[in-house]
Amino acid sequence: MKSRFSAVMLVPLALSLSACGDTWGQRAVTGGAIGTGAGLAVGAVAGLPLLGTALVGTALGAGIGAATAKEN
């Protein structure tokens, strides 16, 4: 149980420390990729279907990455 808790807590920390890019497109793509990995990790730890968690992670990561892009 402790290892599952640690894995779930490390995912947001890793996401907050990762660089995403400079432009809107770069941030959306890399955010989606990071979200996919996070969704798969959470799904694997929680025992959920991996495809569903990967799709949700991709959508959330791409959306957050695009929404936080700097104005050019």
C-alpha cells in the first residue's frame, strides 16, 4: 500500500518539474504526452483500465499544456 501511495504522489511532482515547450503547439503535444504517461501510471497503480486512463490523461495534459502557453 505504501508503494502505491508513493507512486501516486510522485506523478504530480514529476509533472510539475517537467518542461513543456514554448509555443502553444509544443505545449499541447508535450502536455498530452506527459498526461498519457501519468494516466498510464495512475491506471496501473490503481488497477483501472489502461486505455481509459491514458485517454483521459492525454486530453487533460494537452488541454492544460495549451491553456498555459505564453502569449507570443
